[in-house]
Amino acid sequence: MTACLSLCGVSHQFDGVSALKNINFSVSKGERIALLGPSGAGKSTLLELLDRRLSLGSGEAHVLNIALSKRQRFTRSDRADVGFIFQEFALLHRLSVYQNVMNGRMGRTRGWPSLWGTFDTGDHLIVARALSDVGLSDFEDRRADQLSGGQRQRVAIARCLAQEPRLILADEPVSNLDPSRAAKVLELITSRASDGETAVIFSSHQPQLAQTFADRVIGLRDGEIMFDRLSAHLTQEDITQLYDGFRSDTDLRLVG
């Protein structure tokens, strides 16, 4: 399988405090990866580095065949190829649900038409499908600030799906959803990897969801990788050691 991204010796610090330490792994096109670990483990920092929201501190990283560096500039198309689902939604609250999701198409259209809010029929069909996929077709005219937390999360997911990225990065994408909806949404997000071209990396506190919807699970703690396993080989001992000493209301049992 062709590599979608690779990291070698990647480390990152905030004000002299290490957030990531010597991270090494690669992801192939079509793979689904879960980042598992307690709060403060480095999951969000790692996702933001891959999304280029943070500059690479040390080590080497390639994302979609582009080497990450402080001097690297990315084209509009490059940025559109990486979709990010934020834990805090990052919606424009005064805009409608439909307008927020259409913002995902801005990187896929020519510059001036998108700036003026002019999109073609194909863009509107893609947005309509994304809204249908997350179950929000009946809410397209409602303002984002009139939605519940779970509904806003689904708008953020629809915006990413409408972007049609080659790499989907999701930071706790189902943290505000009930268990039934969480499973359905994760199935929707990770199903995008079925085309063999799109890779998906999502962070989670829930081992059962990670094991169910990821091909591989990478366990992070204190900025370091504790394990990198095929989901089928993940053990209860792995989970116990990963979360040892951390109090959590999350069910840390594996499936089965």
C-alpha cells in the first residue's frame, strides 16, 4: 500500500515542556487509525501537526508526499486535501447549517467564485449528500448557534465530508454524541477509507470504538507511543497499562 503519511523522530514542545517525544509511524492510503490515550497524552498535538496548524519541532514528517517544515508553503489544493474535524466544532455561529457545510467546498473551487459565495450544482449536490449522511437535511436553514452540541458536531463532520479530503483527521469526533449516534458517525467517517485512497486518523478515549472502527490502534501516553497494534491484536492489558492511574468515567473494556 502507498504511504499517505510518515513520521520519523517527531518531537514537539510547548514552552520547553515536551508534548510529543520521538514519534515514529506511517499510515497507508485507505487505512483507518485510532489514537487512543488519556487526556494530555498528545493526541490533539499530533493531529494539529499533521494538519500543519502547528509547526514541526524536530524530526521528519511527510503528509501526502509533502515534507512538513517551518518554511513550507501549501497551495489551496494542498490544504483542501487534508480535512480536520475539530473537537470544539469551529463553526460560524451566525451562518446556517447549509452555509457552514458549504464552507468545506471553498478549497475545491476557483478562488473568486468561492469568495463571493458562488458555487456550482456539483458543490450543492455534495453538500446535500453530506447533510443527509449525518442526518441533518431538515436543519439546513437553521443557524448553527441554535443547535445542540451533538448537532453542531454533526455539522462539523458534514463540512469535512463535503471537502472530499484525501486525509481525514478527527479530534474526538464523537465526544458530544450519544453511544448509538457515535457509532453511526464513526462508521460514516471511517467508511471514507473504503475507496482505498482516503486515510482516516481519529482520536478517542473509547477503546471499544477504536477497536471497532480502526484497522490499527496507536496508544499514546505522556507524548510517547506505548503501542501500535492491529485492532484485532489489541488486548485488555494494553488498555489497562495505557490508562493506569487515570480516573475516567469512560468504559475502558474492549469489544468481546
